[in-house]
Amino acid sequence: DTAVSQTPKYLVTQMGNDKSIKCEQNLGHDTMYWYKQDSKKFLKIMFSYNNKELIINETVPNRFSPKSPDKAHLNLHINSLELGDSAVYFCASSQGGRREYNSPLHFGNGTRLTVT
Amino acid sequence: GEDVEQSLFLSVREGDSSVINCTYTDSSSTYLYWYKQEPGAGLQLLTYIFSNMDMKQDQRLTVLLNKKDKHLSLRIADTQTGDSAIYFCAEIRDTNAGKSTFGDGTTLTVKP
């Protein structure tokens, strides 16, 4: 199936640990994103990459580092996890590159991160 | 959400129409989207409207855009229990490198 897939679906870890979330899309899209959804369901963009190049970097602690080995993958690595990092993290992709940012987002099913 | 506002909750009876409202502040927004999020899932595109349109109809869904008031609405006719979900409006501002700004989401509850 064509989709945006992210792993793992659930991640439970202790404070201070380092963890990664992986994302892959086989839609042939040029742009990929990470969004964070908090407990109130508010959705905020964290990063976006266009063809492996970082184009949006919101005010996110530098403990969060995205990595895009190719345009079909965008992974999120988080160092020194804190309680406040608990949330659902969504990967998304969209078609088109620079000057063509009018395409809707295709979302993965989310990774629920719980930091204890 | 930043500059995009929605009421948080809406409850309707099955078979009634639902109207979900959204206001935005950036008049340069050219693309406006509605997404649906079911429990435990990601957001799915429901419908969209371009800023040069006033209305768009797609089966049970009707989107109305009032550019003067910067107001967007989503009407769901004959609402079903399967329509229960969170609905997000989102805008893309061309000058913002493709950043979609989402409203805070409206939780729609459909009662039988």
C-alpha cells in the first residue's frame, strides 16, 4: 500500500534516554514533516525537509534532531528525553518542492511517546 | 493554533447537519484544508478550498469561505456516528515554505 509509515507506534521510555522514530513514505513526495500533537490534541509543526534539505525548523529544543538520508525517509532522534516530550509525533509528506507548497499533507498514524 | 481558531467541541444527533467553523487571520492564505482525525489515527484530508472560491460541495460535505470575514466552515449533511472525530482546519501561506498552520481541532460527537 502507498502510505506514510512510521515506527514504532508506541514508545515508552525513561527520562534521560535517547530514542529515535523512523518515517518512510512511498508516495514519491518531495517534502516531509514532523508534527507534535499534545494531550489537548493541538498540532504543531516541528520540522520539514524538502529533498533532504531542512526548510522549516520551528522553535524546538536542540535535543530533537531530524535526519533525512533520502527524500523518502525522515527520522527523528531525541536526546535526553524529558517528561514534557510525551506526546504523539506525526510524520507527514506532501507533493511538490519549493514554490509548490499547496499540496495537502499525508500523515502517518503517529508514534505515541510516553516518558516516565 | 497560531492564528487559526476553532471551537473545541460540537455535539449533534445522528441525521442532523453539523457545522464546524474556523477563523483565520492571514488574508494572504491561498489554500485552506479540512482534515479529519479518528481515534488512534493520523489526520486524513477531507476536503479543501482555494481562496478564489466561495463554496465547494463534495457529497455530504459543503465548505463555505468568507474571505472578507476570514471565516471558513465545514457543513456535514446527514451526520452519521462514523463522522465522530476531530476536525482540523488548516491554512497554507505561500510565503511560509509550505508550513501548514492548524486550528486546535473541533471534536464532533454524534449521538444516536
